[in-house]
Amino acid sequence: MASVLILGGLSLASAAQQSLVLQPEANSILSEEPITPVPKPPQIDPSKIRLGERLFGDPRLSRDNSRSCSSCHDLGTNGASKRSYDAGLDGSGLPLNTPTVFNAALSFRFGWEGKIRGIESDIKASLENPQIMGANISELAERLGTDPGLRREFTIVYGGGPDARNVVDALASFQRTLTTPDSRFDRWLTGDAGALSAQEEDGYRLFKSLGCVSCHQGVNIGGNLFQRHGIFHPLGSPKPEILRVPSLRNVATTPPYFHDGSAETLDDAVRKMGMAQLNSTLTDEQVKAIVAYLRTLTGKYRGAQVGAEP
């Protein structure tokens, strides 16, 4: 099973791997590893990216103008929030922890349950969800069109004012650029032998030998398959039982952890995962090494390191 999962992760990551120009020794490392580096952001029309970024921070995308995409996905910190559950439009807690938007475009499905295929579909679902943005996309496009400056910008980019299609396209164009390359681990993968300490390398070896890599592999170190949680012992809230394996990219910046935000620290999350998924009580030294490795997965967004690690 582990071999099948690892091979699946490698095939999903092959496109990203091919986009990198590497030295021969780096190619040798990559050919042996189940994880590949995050590629640079894709080449997309800059005017679409700028427009999408403007919309990402615009509260007019919500039904009552009270929140924007960035209200729950803070690009200045971790691409998500620091809360176990973000609040819905009515003030009640959302049912699942908010995943980071960084590198989300590299995953094969969206959301904790992986029910959504494609970034455009994910954007539509978030805009229309009555507890998240609660909007009618056609109506919000009409509302945006009453802003002369924004209408002019849409006309320049799309040849006409805002509509349901181009609002989603602009947001998707921007979100596809939210990748975070150049983590220390990625530098190690591409040939920089000094990028990791001895403890961090030990942590990576444990990550593989203990079986963590069976689910967390590929370019996103997760995000490319489904898994049942609580295989050996309970892990947080029992529902939903099957989840899309989350990416571990920038994981040191995204507490609290799990679908219910029930693990406050990386140390706690690693111990609980070892017991719940591997039926293993990890030693303090093992946990320290794995946590040290996980902290090397923090990449850069627009040249700056993602978030401030807690």
C-alpha cells in the first residue's frame, strides 16, 4: 500500500519536477525521493493576477460586505488563520478548520473532504456557501460593476465589465500564484547539502521510515490522496471519517492542526499522528527530530518567508 501511495504522489508531482532546472547531483537526489520541490508560480497574465488580488481583499464579495477572502486566508501570516474554527456569517463556528490557501492549487482536490475538483469550482463554492461568503456570483458581479474604477479595470483585462465568469477567473488566476517555493528542504532536495542540520536530516529519515511519507508525499507533501483518520486510535473529532490528506507545506506556520484544530502545537500533532495513524508511541527525540524537519518546509511568498513561526 505504501509503495502504491508513494508512486502515486511521484506521478502527480512529475510536472512540477520537470519545470525545475537542476544540477546532475540534484537530479540524482530527486530521483530517489518521494517529495519534489515546489515550482515557481506559473506564468499568468499579470493584469489578471493584480485584479484577482484586488478582489481577494474586497469585502463586496460577501453577501453583507462584512468579509473578504483574506478575512480567513491571511496572506501576511500563514494563508489561513490562527483559530480552530473561523466564524460563519451568522457568527457561529464553521464546521472544519480553515486550510491554508498557500499551495492549494497544487492539490488534486479542495477542502478537507476533497469534494471539489478544480480551483474555479472551489472559488464558486466558497462564494456561494451561505456560511462563508453567502453571495450570488452574478449579483456580486453587478455590484462590483457599479464601481467605475473596477469596471474600467475589468474592461481592460477582459473586454467587458464584471460578470460571474470573469470574477471567478480573476480570483483563480491570483490564487494559482500563491505557491511558496524555496524552503530549506527544497534547497536540500535540489543539491544544497548544507541546507539542513543533522537533526533535520534525521527527522526526514524518520518521516520516511516510520511511514509518514506514505500519505505525505509528492510536490505538496500531501494533498493528493484520501485517508481515514484514527486508524488505530481516535484523532480529534470522529467526523468526517475520510479526509483529503492535508499538505505539510508551511506546516510550522499553520497551528492549530487537524480538521478540528484540536492540536495546538506541532509537537502535539506529531505525537497524536504517530499514535492514531501508525500505532506508535514516538520518543521525545523522535518527535524533536520530526518537528525540526517539518520546520524546514516553510517556503517563501514573493521572496519573504511565509509567516512568523510560533
